[in-house]
Amino acid sequence: MPARTVPERVIEALKAVVGPKGWIAAEAEKTPYLVDARELFHGKTPLVLRPASTGEVAEIVRICAEAGVGIVPQGGNTGYVGGSVPGEEGGELLVSLGRMNRVREVDPLDFTVTVEAGCILAEVQRAAAAVDRLFPLSLAAEGSCQIGGNLSTNAGGTTVLRYGNARDLVLGLEVVLPDGTVWDGLRRLRKDNRGYDLKQLFLGAEGTLGIITAAVLKLFPQPSESCTALVAVADPASATRLLARFRDRTGDAVTSFEYLNRVCMELVLEHLPGNTDPFDQPYEHYVLVDLASGRGGGGLRDLAERVLGEAFEAGEALDAVIAASTAQRERLWALRESIPEAQKHAGGCIKHDVSVPVSRVPEFLAKATALAEEAIVGVRVAPFGHLGDGNVHFNLTQPRQSERAAFLAHGESITDAVHALAAELDGSFSAEHGIGRLKRSDLRRYKAPVELSLMDALKQLLDPKGIMNPHKVL
């Protein structure tokens, strides 16, 4: 296990490595790095290090490895499971990658972009767009999250249905290993069958096996045409049938297929001024559909209208609004993306990030809603998320006229029940938010023993001193 305190000689050596602009020791200046996005975890560290190069990261790790000092890598610190903040003891050093933010190369012919880990996701998207290419990873936090963190947590987002998770968008990595060695795997090859695919060890590992410092990412053609529709559906089962219908009839042009219920809509309308209900009457269930095509020609909207016409006849769709402009599209998406912010204004929130097979989402929603309503009288069940890939953010908002603390006291028992239900339906208790510190006990509960043994063996092999992001994941 790592040392409980950081020797002064190590601190001084690390300051020399990164120079006067590369470290923070003042308590007030360290604070933003030491609290996670949901304010569930508050850590301590004697020093925040902000290296400016892979060489500096490697030297930091080498020094810490020799001294047995724990290292916590951090990107934009937007995670939900406490994976990017140090422990409360103050014996770990935090390494923030924010200064390593160069776009090293964009190659429109290879359809690749090579970026450093500290690049903001939105900047990666803009670098691709500048050469008429698309980097499709899209998250609500894309204006502040960093690509290194996205890869280390295998981020999901709204376009997984079409393009896959973060790990599916990577061709090569540069990684600093736990002894300070640099693995240069920055390859642009689409095919490379030379043994084990080593980059997959670090994608989704949350910094426990090494620090990602750069990556080669896949780019795609920019869509020539897109279409967005908000559809009121009869029930979640109708939503899954509508998804299949859209995929079948559009040649799989669906990029996003997001679900929200009426409670979510009402929270946004009540707490976030400027949002309006696009329908003349309330409905209980909605899906937000994004279509994209590289062909152009203006036929995508007509195709969407034909598919919706079939859905109306089948009783799947009850009403629909198709965006007529970019501004209207943004307003429709704001209804979906503003839900987490609206929940903050509505009181306490018990959050779950689960996934089940798409066909079993309706069953999950029905059973999870029933158990929540039975456990908490008056609870506002506000599920939303990426129905297209089976990922539901099953969130519960405190009842009106209730006490926040009393409501949140139900959190552990409700979460245990929701996670058990997801497992029963062949699903996962963590779809896209990772494990961090928050879900370590769930990992031990639901992972098969052979899987845990393999994970423990990998950790011991690559990081025998246990210095890389201690007490996270495992």
C-alpha cells in the first residue's frame, strides 16, 4: 500500500520537475481539485501537480514510485463516482493533466486526430470540425471534461448507439506506466493483429493502471443532413418498438434515441426558465430522436415523417414535433440535457446509472418505479437517458413538502434494490459513470469471482506498489 504521508524531499523534487507554474500548494487554490462534481467526496493533498509534458508526468511517476507515494490522476473532475479526487488522509498527490492540452495532429485523410489528455472534449470536436470531420463523443459536460478522463472512464454519452463508447473511438494511446516508463502506442492503424490490444487495459481503468497522456482518436465524415424529433409515445415498450422501426426504416441513421418521462419534463419547465413544452398537452413518456446522414438532398425529414406516420398507425407514437431549425433543435435538446440541473433545484436526488438489454428497459422501468414508490411515499420518479443503448439514469427526486435528509436516508436501500434488479435483468449497475470510490462494494458484489481475480492480477502485475489512484475501482 502507498505511504500515508508524502516526505518533504519528494515534494521538493516534484516541484523542481514541473517548475513554478506546475504546482499548487495554497489551500484555497487546491480546493477546486479536491471536491468531486457531486460533492460526495472531499479529499486532501499536500500538492497539486500540473505537468506540461509527458516527460514531466513520467518523472513525477518515477519519483513517486521510488518513494511509494500514491498518485491520483485528474482530468476535468466532472465524474460522478469520486474517482478523480484523493482520499481524506492527505497522503496522495494529485496530478492534473489540464496543461497538456495540445492538439498534436489532425489528419483528414486518415480520419484521425492526435490529442493530449488535457484537451477539453469540445476542443477536440472543434479541431475535427475545422477539417470537415466529426468526433462523435458528446456529453453534457463536454465544455469542461477532458479527453484523458473520458478515455480513462470509458465515457458514453448521447451517440453510443451509432458510434460506440469512448473505447470504440481510440486507435492508439500514450501512457505513463506505474514505474514511470512511457508506453508509446500512438498508432493510427485500423488493423494491427500483433498480439494483445494493450490500449484496452487503460481504457476504462480510471487511472489505476497508468496515466493516459495522449491518444489517437477516430474521426468520421460530417453529416450532410440531420433531423431531430421529440416524440410522445404511449409507453416505454412503444419507445423500444419505435427505436427498432427507425433503425430498420432509415438504414440505421439513428445517432441518438433518448428517453424522458413527464416528471423530467415538469422539473425542467418548473425550475429552468426559458424552456417551454413543445406540445399542447402533457404526455407521460417521450423520446428524443436524432437522425444523421452523409448523403444530403433533403430527404431525411421526409423519411422521418414517414416513419412517424407508421408509428402513429401502430399506436406507438401519440404526438411529435420535428425541429424546423437549428434553434428549435437546440431547444428540444435543452429539455433533455437540462434534467440533471433541474433536479438540483428540486431538492434531494438519489441517482442510478444502470444498463439493461434494450428490450428489457420497459420491464426495468416498471419494476424499479414500483419498488421506489413503495419505499418512499410521494417520490418523484424521474428516469431519463440513452434508451438506444439500454442506459437508464433512474433518478429519484424527493417528494414535495418533505425533508431532504429524510429522503436521502433511503438512498442505500433503494440503490441496493435498483442494482439488484438491473443484475436480475442481465444488466449493469454502472453503465457509463464508472466505479471510482462510490461503487467499489457493488463491483465486489456483482462481478464474477473469475473476473475479479483477473482484475486483481492485472493491478498487481502493472502496479505492484499500489500507487496508481489508490482505493479506486478495486
